[in-house]
Amino acid sequence: MLTNKEAVGSKDIPFRLIEQKEEVNNLVIVLPGAAYTTQAPLLHFTTGVFYNKAFDVLHINYTFSREEMSALSDEDFAKSVQRAIDKAIEGRNYNNFYVVGKSIGTIALSYLLKNTRLKDAKVVWLTPLLQRDDVFDAMVNSENKGLCIIGDSDSCFVVDRFEKLKNNDNLLLKVVKSGNHGLELDGDPIKSIELLKDVITAINEF
């Protein structure tokens, strides 16, 4: 049975905290994509994986249009996400953190990792925006244990940058053959389900 708390964070970023029945010190923060919400398959099942591991799950449910995202500076976006997180966990004593970022969520993630509270957090980079210097630099230099999953048919899969990520021993890298930006196979829903299972299994084992 899930208990939910919903509130609106700064700059209209709503969040949803899914709590265990008993108080826990484990929290996973889920940062969705622009059009890929926390209800979409990858993040829906990721939520289930962590909830079953006795984590509270915090969904940061920003819904920015393309125009709003382009008008919002990356730093402002990240600060708004940080304020929503701070508001959601105010008065709580979490000390074991995971952060899962999908697509534009990896922009916010790049900034959030500078927060000392998250210095030991484990990080899941789902389809990171490798073409962006801030995301790429954060991954190359990250001291956090990380799992990166990206498809080689994703427009964000930049081969030379991905090769450089291999120099960071903190990163576990997984390339999904023919996977698109949704980590699905174009025109093949059945194989996409099998692929989804592989991705969720990798997250579960991380």
C-alpha cells in the first residue's frame, strides 16, 4: 500500500513522495525526461524496484514545454529541482541516496551532484544527454558510483564521448543495441518489452 504526499515545489515543480509504511533512511530521487514522465515504463518499474528494496521514492514531476525549457537556464532548472527536493524531504533523516535521471533529468542531475548531501549517492544515468558539455563533464569527472544506460540508436549517443566515459572507473556502462531515446526498439514492441526487462534488471542489480 503506497502512501503519497503531493505538493508543489518552487517554480511550479510538483513532487510526489511515495513512502514506506515504516520510516526508512533510504531515498531514491527520480528525475524524469521532458516528455518521459515517472509513469512511463522505465521509471514506473524503477520505482517498483526501489520501493521493494525498502526505499522511499521521490518523483520530481516537472512538466516543461520545449519553449519553457529553452527559456529556463540550466542552473535555474537545477535550482528549482533542488528546492523541490529540499521541500519534499524537510525534517527527514535520509542517509542512503540513489538518484535516477532520464534525458533532461540528467541536466539537473549534473548540478545536484555538487550537493554535499549526495556525495555518496549512487546514480543511474538513463539516456544521458552526452552532447551537452555539462552532462558529459559531470559523468567523466563523477566520483559517485554510477550506472549509465543508453541506446546506440539514440541521437544523444555520441560515440567519442561515450568512449571517454570508459576512463571513469566509477561508471558501469551499458549500451542497448538499436535502442532509441526511450530505450525501445523502433517498430518492435515485443522485443522492446524484453529490452525493458534487461534494463530494469541492470538497475535492480546495481
